Amino acid sequence: MSPKTKSSRKIARYSLMVMGVGYIATIPFQGSLPLDLLHGGFEAGLVGGLADWFAVTALFRHPLGIPIPHTALLPNNRNRMTDALVSMLKNDWLSKESIQDKVKNIPFTEKLIPILGKESRSDTFRKVLIKLIKQMIRYIDIAKLTPFVAKKLKTSLSTIDMSKILQAVSSQLVNEEFDKKALDHVLQKAEDWLKQKQTSHKLGAVSMDVLSKIELEGMLQFAVKSIQSLLNEEKLGNIIQNLLLSVVNNLQNEAEPNREALILYIRKEIQGITHNRELLQGIEKWKEQLLTKWEPEATITGSLQQIQQEALDFVEGEHFMDAYVTPIIQHVLDNMKENSTNIDQWVQKQIAVLIENNHTQIGNLVQENLDKLDNETLIDMMENGVGKDLQWIRVNGAVCGFIIGIILTAIQALVTLI
């Protein structure tokens, strides 16, 4: 019980005691008008105080513990009282319509945007947001993510159209004049090899061996045998070496028609690789075999772990919030401000639906909380809530009774004199 209630109850008790003591004390001294007036006042005050005490007490309990009919009104009518209270809250004070009408007038974005803008600039918000982002990054399970990435990577590689890649390679080779560069490279290597001392001997030995194995008829066979008798390996090798060097030197000449024809042939072959089915089938087969044997999990895991750590370091950077997060938050707030009407309508609609579906829970919640209380606790709560005013009713009853008693006694004395 609150101190104020105890104090008012004590005052009410003292007022009743004063009326009782005054009534008893003035009984022996009746006969004079002043004392008769006091006696009548104390008598009426005592009756009024007792009546109000009975009325106030009868609301909460049986007076003096006596089960007088129509007393202890609140405990005896608890169910009806709680039902009326719940009905009043649900249907009158907190009705669906009243709540929904109130919600319709609330500018949610107008109230929320300044708060969000202010909080987004506070150090506490920044620290919490950075901590949350880091937790989200750490929460990523690399071991579970690796098989998914590997599967997607293999699937993507398997669907690559190799003909398009070959076409791109072909176009790039032509643009960079790879045909000329390739021919010049081969000719240079050939020239370097032909100029070596042992090349002449090798060419002569190979040529003599070939001539010895040639089988011809008639004069041709005689001519070949004559050449073999006139030339040895060294002479024949020198002749072939000089002949080949002459061919290479001619092909290295930019104005040589044979060079241009050879370059044109190489260029056509490069441009035609995209139409070479055997080549495409071979490359596709090679790609499938490579992807089947390829096990990128370890590499992917290492890369993802490195990315995860770099992301954590990036978030911890000094300028992360100002350079990246703050502009995003400001952009979101600006969009909210531009679309405040639509956002408010959406929020109001969601709240209206929520109220529509859960309005009965208000009454159920009040009912559940009231049902948890026993009679004594409930009565004590109500007395604490309105007890002060009820106790002053007792005081007012005693004082008003005292004044009315004096007035009635005075009227009675006046009538007697008349």
C-alpha cells in the first residue's frame, strides 16, 4: 500500500475516532444549547463516518468480517467486473477503429528519418554497424561455400563456346600480323640451322643415303649413279645447303611473291580454325578431360579465405564508414524522404492489418494478467489506485455529518422554542 493511501486512511480513522469521542464526551453535558449543538454534530458525524466507512469497506470486503448481504462487492462480482473492464478497453478505449484512425495520422518517415540520420553519425552506431558487418563476414563458412563455387566454376567453364574463343584468338592473331611474325621466326631458325658447319655434312649424308636407295630404270638410274660417283657427301651437302639458304633468303625478302603467297596461306589457315571441326572437337574433348581431372577446391578455399580476411581488413579501415557506408545510408534516407508518402501508407496498412488480426489479444492480455491475481492482490491494487479518494469520502462523511448534525439540532431547538 502506498504511503499516501496509508496517510489518508489514518486521517479517516482519526476523524471517526474524534466524532465518537466527541459524541460520548458531550452526553453528560446536554441541556445547554451550545453543548446540544456539539452533541448533535458529533452524533451525525459519527453516523455519517460509520456509514461511509461501511460503504467504502463493503466495496472491497465484508465489514468486520461479517458476511453481510451486498458487501464485498468487488470480490463477489470479480468476473463481471473484469469482463466489463476488458470489454471497455477493447471496444471503447482501445477499439480497432480508434487505433487505426490514430495510426493514419502518424508521419512515420518524418519522425524516423531525423532519428536515423542522427544515430548514423554517432560513434556508437558506427562501432555497432562495423561489428555487425564483421560478424556477417566471419559467419560465412568457407568450407561449405567451396563446393558450391567449384561446381559453378566447372559448370561455367564447361559451357564456354570454344569456337568463339578460337575466333577471338584468330582475329587477334591476324590483327597483330602473327602470320608474318611466325614465318619470319621459322625462316630465321631455318637460316640459323643451315649456317651451322655440321648442317652441310648432315644434308650430304642424308642426300647420299636417299640417292643410294632410289631405284629407277634405264638412263635415269645411270644418271643417278653418275652423280653419286662425281659427288661425295661434303660436296652434295654444300650444294643443298646453299640451295636451301637461297630459298630462305628469298622468302625473307618483303617483295618476294612466294613470301606473300605463303603469308596469305598462313593467314587463311589462321582465319579458318573456327571452321575446322576436327580441331574444335579435339579442343572440346581436351576441355572436358581437363575439367574432369581438375580439382580446384584447395585453390578456391585458399582464395576465399584470403578474400574473407581482406574484407575484414577493409571493413576495419579508417575510411570505410565515411567512404562507403555513410553514403549508402544517406542515399537510403534520401529515397525514404522522396517516397515518404508511399512508405507511410505501407506502414499504416501493415499496422492496420496487424491490429485487425490481433486486436483481440489486447483483451486477452488484460484478462490473462487479471486472472493471475488473487482477490487480495487485486483488491490491494485497486485500493492503492483509488484508496486515497475513498478514504477522503469517509473524512468528508464525518465532517459533513458533523455540520449537518449541528444544523439539524439548531433547527430542532428553534422549533422547540417556537
